[in-house]
Amino acid sequence: MGSRYWLWLGARLVVAGVILVWAASYVGTGSGEKELQKTVDAMKKVRTFRAVYAGNAGVQHNELLFEIDCDRNILHRQQHYVSTNPPNEMRNDELMVGAHSYNRNPDGSWQDAKYSYQAGSAQWVCSSLAQGTENNVLPPIVTMIKRGIIQEGDKKTVNGVRCREWKVTMKGGFNGLEHDTVCLGLEDHLPYEMTVDWDNSRSTFSDFNAPVRIDVPEVAVQPVNAAGGSN
């Protein structure tokens, strides 16, 4: 009886030790949260960037391009959606200068858009960056800090920039748990890549605070304040 008790107790201690090691691998000293908070602070200083997204949600393949210039209050968005069931394809090329929207014609010219959504304007995105809130273009770092179990990954290179990958298990995702990754610059802490498992997507981010060349209609070239923005 005595030997069986000690064997049982020893097994319980081993299991408890494994659980503690597993928990420590997720929680650690909070270094993941600290690194992601550095990213939130770094993004507050971003004035220009480019984002490219590709993902597969069920029968639909989605591709998006965002180019944003906060100083000129310009947002350029290209969208390409392909559905296999039913077969369908849609392309859209939109430009917002201040509060005014333009759509690109097949011949490459621009025409006034019928509708303009301020929630998707450069002013809205840039304001959210400055305030440290999320904008549906750059990775949802604040949500990752609040809801994520963060693990340190390996270093890698994305678009010529060295970054460290962080594995984030998001509680309360579409399938209970959502597994994301985000690669943060080793020097500037900015995000250069994000993957999301539920939509099999990969996003890359580049040209932070670098000149972004955007083809702007001549009629839209005007002072930022006159376009409805402010700096």
C-alpha cells in the first residue's frame, strides 16, 4: 500500500510539473506582451505604409492592397475577389483623397465614386494609428495583447527586413481558438508579416514612413485641409 501511494504521488507530481512547464511556456514573464506593446507605441509614429493581403475563406480567394499616406491624407485600395462556387470575379481600384473618393476606370482614368465611407479613409486610419487603436489594416496588436497567449518564435527575413515571429493563440476565435503569427521588426518593432489560420491568410507590411508613390487624379491635388483632412 505504501509503495503504491508513493508511486501515485510521484506520478501526480510529474504531471503537475509538466503542466507548470507548459503554462510557463505560454505565460513566461510577459515578454511577449511587452514586445507587442512596443509595436503599439511604434505604430503611433507611422505616417506612410503599404499592406498586401491574400487569403482563402471557403470558396473565395481574396487579395487586397492598401497604400496610405497620412501627410497627404491619401488612401489607395485595390481589391480582387474570386469565387469558385458560384464562379465569380470582382476587381475594384479605389482612391480616397481627404473625404473624396474616386474609382479607376478600365482605361486607367479616375472617376468620382458614388459613395464615400469615412471609416475607410486615410484620416480615419491615421487617427487610429496615432491613438493606438485598431484600424483593420495593420495587425490587431491591441487585441492580441488582451486575448492572446503569446509565444516567442524564430527570427526571419520579410521583404528584406529582419524580424522575430510571435505565435499568438487567440481565445474566442471563430473555432474556439485562433492561431495567428506576427513578425515584428528587430530594430523598429513594427509589424512586417501576419498570418491567420481560419482564413488561411498572409499579410505583409512595408514602406513604413517611406515615400509611397500613389497615382492621384489632377483634380484631387489640393491642400489637405481643403480635402477635409487635418494634420
